[in-house]
Amino acid sequence: MKTRFSFLLWLMSATLIAQGAFSQAIKTKKVVFVIVDGISSDSKEKIATPHLDAIAKVGGYTRAHVGGDKGTYSQTPTISAVGYNSLLTGTWVNKHNVWDNDIKDPNYNYWTLFRFLEEQHPHKRTAIFSTWLDNRTKLVGTNLPQTDKLQIDYSYDGFELDTVHFKHDKQSEYIHKIDEKVVDEAAAYIYDNGPDMSWVYLEYTDDMGHKYGDSEQFHKAIQMMDDQMGRIWKSINYREKKFNEDWLMVVTTDHGRDAKTGKGHGGQSDRERSTWIVTNAKGLNSNFNATPGIVDIFPTVARHMDIHIPKEQAFEVDGIPFTGRLSVTAPVVRKSGGKAAISWKAVEKEGKVKIWLTTTNHFEKGGRDLYYLMDEVDVTNEKAEIDIAKYPSGFFKIVLEGKYNSVNRWIVEK
């Protein structure tokens, strides 16, 4: 009996240990991405940001860029809403069609992160905390037929329309007050509820840049922003320790500032295009240190949240994940006569690269493009040439599909 009793105790103990190890292994994945408006990389680096530094210590900090590929079909204005939508959709302006802050006609055929999450994981909860209402109603497109009546589970925005509690003043202090309210709610809501995907947007830094340029006021606004990030970071740390959750936090900005005064933006100068990314992400890859684009946040979030991007949609995504394994980066496509010379950088030295071609762009209208498999070569070749002479369309979409990711480039002939 004693032997049997000892065995039962051992079995129970082993079972409990196994269950504990299993529960520790499976963590619930969560994400919060933050856009703090209008802070060029050099501006951020001049100011002490201890809270952002604490986040980066877990993951990393890198200079990044907005503005698409300069001088090409994907060149994108360095304007706020344009940048927001590049993050949300993982595409440049030639696809998402938000050219300025008026947001006249977004192309909702390029889905946002929120729509992908809702379609694939409808049980997961979403939240938006924003100092600008249009982020939810126009960019994400809540309750619109074009987004299949997409809903956000919790929203905290629209306070800029409340002129009673937030009286508009010339110094934009009302925007700072709204930012503070938005951050306090984001930190509290994340702490208490842990939504699966959250977007936080803050405006005050850009207002100070517009009003004062490179100035004490602007630098002070950056310090305030850092304190705000500390509050959100504290809530994330609590959630991870208390609830066995795996949080990805990404903080970035939507554009830089003009080189002359720091008051303007919108053009293609190096400083207007130069942004940054702070993240707690683990498993950062070579793309993170190669001046990633704001579009690279989209596939990084998708990877973390186990969002599957179907092939036809993945072929349109301009971003490359900055976490995890990669096959191909840095694609270059050049047309000469009836040939297209293609090159890339191989990251993982395994597998093949499939080279796909289509001469249509039905996708932008909600249709389908017929892709032709033009070649399949070892990823380590890092180059290929395809014959496109029999496709005299003047427009070519070329996709390189590797084992771990795909990249695309267009040829647009005038």
C-alpha cells in the first residue's frame, strides 16, 4: 500500500508539474502599436527618453523611414494620415490611396491589421485610443460597407470635437490635455482588460513642431511623450507578469521634419523621411537594422498575432517583418528591352525563390490578378532575369516568393 500511495503521489506531482510547464509555455499574444506624431529620428535622439530606452533594452531601437521609394511609383507624401495608413495596411500610397489628411478616398481593398484580426480571430478584442477621430472612422473605416461594417470593441477618441471640456487655444494645450486623457485611458484599459490588439495615437509633438520648429517647446513635448510611453509600458509589464501574456509593443512616428526650421514636413528630404522604431520585440532580424519602413510594422504585428495573410493579399504587402526568419529582402527590378533583371538579398540560405508576374492591377478594384510563374531559382542566387517581351503592357507587378516571406516591386512605364 505504501508503494502504491507513493506512486500516486509521484503521479499527481508529475501531472501538476507538467500542467504548470504547459501553461507557462502557452502565452496569449497581445499587441499595442503607438504613433507619436512628427518626431524625426535626430530629434528623438537629442532628447533623453528613459522610458523608450527601457522598452528598447528588451527589444531594440532603430532609425526607420517613411515616404516609399523616393522617385518611384511608390513615393509617398510624408504627411500624417498617409503614414498612419501605411502602418495599418502595410502598403505605400500608390495602393492605400490616402494622399493627405483629408482622407478622401481610402482604398479599403488593402485591409488593415484590424480587419485581418477580426476576420480570422473574431473572438479577439480590439481597442483604439486616439487624439484624432478620423483614425478610427476613416482609416480603419469602422461601420463602413467597404470594410464589411468592421467594429472596434473599445474606442476612446473624438475629444478634439468637445470644445466645452477641451477649449481650443492657440498654443494647442488642449491637444496635450487630450493626449494625456487618451494615454491614461489606454494604460488603465490595458492594465485592467488586456485587449488583444490596440492602437494608440498622440498628436501634441507634431503641433509643437509646427508652431515652434526645432525648439525648447518641441523638445519638452518629446519628453512628455516619453513619460506617456512609460505609463503604457508599466501596464504591459503588469499584464505579462500577472496573466502569462506575450506582449509586442511598437512605438513609431509618422514623418520627420523639414531640415531648415523643423516646422514643416510633407516632402522627400532625408529629414522628412527619417523616422524611428522602438520595440520590445524579441527575435529581431537583419531587416530591423536596415532602416525599415513604417510598412514593415504590419507584417511584424501579423506574425506576432498569428494572422495569416492569404497569398493574393500577401503579394500586395510592401512591408517585410523585422522579427523572425526571412528569405528575401532588398528587391531591385530593372527593365531593359524585353528583359527584367531582378536582384535581392538572401537572408536564410535555404529554399527557392518563385518569381511571379502579372500585368494587371485588378486587385485595387477588388478583383483578382492572374500571376504567371516565370522562374524558380535558389534563394542564394540573389539574381534572376525574366523575359517579359511578350507582355507589352507597360505595367508589371513582380513578386519574389521565398520560404519565409515575399516581396514585390512594380515596373510602371510612362
